[in-house]
Amino acid sequence: MQLIYFFITTIINYILKIYLYFRIFKKKEDPARFKEKLAIYSIKNNYENLIWFHCASIGELKSVFPIIDYYLEKKKFNILVTTITLSSYKIFEKKYKKTRNIIHQFAPIDSPQIVKRFFSEWRPIFIFFTESEMWPNQILEAKKLGIPIILINARLSQKSFKKWLIVKNFASKILRSFNLILCQSKESLKHFKYFNTNNVEMIGNLKFIINDNEKIVDIENKNLINKKIFLALSTHRKEENVCIEAHKILKKYYPNLLTIIIPRHIDRIKEIEITVKKSQLNYLIANSFSSIKNNYDIIIVNSYGETQNYLRFSKFVFIGGSLIKHGGQNPLEVALNNSVILHGPYVNNFFEIYEFLNNLGSSFKINSTEDLINRLKEIFNSNKVIDTKIKIKEIGKEIYNNTITKLETYLSTK
């Protein structure tokens, strides 16, 4: 299998420029920096003692900010961060734009020729991959060069585990190439151990770590003050239907009810609008938080980046990707708002986080429109408030300390 993968990724190298130009046309690549994915750089690497952190996108990047910050504070390392998506670069830029000793590049595509150029240019002394970012050519090249590779916040879901089983011997070789694997869950620990991996431990999910230094600007909207607000967040197809139907019923009991829908993909706005029209409810497509006016039943949010503003006005939140077989979305950002969380049965991507919140009494599973209606009635009429943020903060501190201890213990021997 290794030879087949090597051969395919070698051949693919010759058509990658066409593929990336197509993505530029679709506005999914930076036209000024796309060549970084081919390990062709406009800047020269002058960094010594370089640590390489690789993350796929926003969620993975945010989860390792505390670890990156720790090594920046040590001041004896320079740091390279690679990500895949444009949105993750914007998050990096927002946090580290004025920070010395750290640089962002788009991640090299896992083709042998590209990987060799990447290592020749950057020469990292340690590598941190995150979650399920396990690229065979990069891993095997790093091992050949004798560079320690650590997988932090490691995740191997049931779905991915089944795929790796198809190529068990190849998977074992790749996974045993990691010098240290720190897992985010018991399920992942079990899956990694199946492949006889080295130095694998369960530490916990880095997403529990709260960044208390992050500044949140309060934005007022007087139109929302007297509303009972239900927020449907990161919804997928069919989930909006459930929330809209629930609103129609609940409006009879709560005339001041407002349902705000923030879809996972805003290119589905028209589709959602058609559903709302059929319900004969008053609605508004809002491009910004401040544009929301009074006298609407449904608000459909047509922009990204203002979720925190909406959360501040709602303590009742349904998190999507969970009534369909998607695997759920990360609920921690919502939980930090001390909101009551509702979710469907399909939350396998974040099973242990939801289990923690369910046991705490701050989240509840629903299976249908009727379940959603009944649960919302119950929590609307309850004054019970659980300080979920405090609980998360305690767990996050422990996970952070344990992670740093493990990394320092390992790296001090190298």
C-alpha cells in the first residue's frame, strides 16, 4: 500500500497547479500564496530552532493556540504554523500579526516532491501535528530525517478507524512513526492502541482550554431585549425545518419568541427562505447583528463571524449537524456562554464532550420536532442555571498542565 500511495501522489504532483488554479477561480485559495502548497516560497527561511505546528483548519488551529503560546513564551524557539484553509489563515493573522518569532505558511500538499522541498527549506527540529492530520509522505520523510513527530489532541474516530483497518499494515507503519501521541478521548486511545502505536496516552481535549485573554466587544441591539430567543446554530438541511415547525407551535405559548437560524453553510440561505415562506412566519435575512429589527418570527443569518453576539442574547441553543448523520459540531463555544444546549443523536465527532455536558445537565438530546418543543417548554419555564464555564475552565486547566508536562518531559530527552 505504501508503494501505491507513493506512486499516486508522485503522479498527482504534475496536475496540482491546474487543480490549485481551479480553486483560485472558486475563491478557495489565495492567488498570491497558493504556491506555498507546492513548497515554492516567496520568502527565505532564516529561522533557527524551528518548531512546526500543522493544523487543518480553524478548529484545530484554535485548539493548539495555548501550546503555541507556551513555546513562544520560552523564547528559545521559532515557530512555523501551517494550515490548509483561507479562513484559518485569517484567524492566525488576527492573533499573531504583530508577534515575533512566528510565521504562517499554507501546508504542503502530500506529494513526495513537494514534501522534500518543504523539509529542505524549513528544517524543523520538532513537528506537532494536530487531531487527525496524518499525511504519510510527510510523516515518513520526517522519520527518515530523524525529526521527532508528536500528534497532539489526537483523534481517530470510529469512521476513520474503519478506513485505516482496510490498510492495516500501512496504517501501523504510519502511526508507529509518531514519537508521542496525546489523545483527546478514550475512544481514540483505544483505536490508536489497536495499531501498536508508541507512547500513546489519553490527556483530554485541548478545546476545553479557555483563552481568558480574548477580548469580546459588546454590541447592543435593543430590539432583542424583550424577546425570548431560541438560537439554531450550524444547522444543516432538514434541521431548519424542525426548528421552524417548533417555532410555529411554541409561538402560541410564547408570543415574544424569536428563532434565529445560523446555517452551517450560508450558500443555503435561499433554500431556508423557501421553507420559512411556506410556514407563513414573518422573517428577515440579516447580513449583520445590528440589522435585526423587531416584529419578526424568524431571523436567517447571512454572514459569518458574529455568533458570539447572538449567543449573548440567547441561553437556549440547538446545535446542528446532529439530527442528520453528520457527527455533530463542537458545543464548547456555546457551553462557555452557559447556554442550555439541545442536540440530535448523531454527535459521534464530539461524543465525550456531549457526554460531559449531558451529565452536567446543561445539554439534552432530542430526536424529533416534538422532542424539541417539549424540551424548550421545559427549559423556558425553568430558572435553573448551571455555571458550565467554570466546570470547563477547571477541566481545561488540568488538560493544559498535563499536556505541557508530557511534552516537556518528552522533549527534554531529545
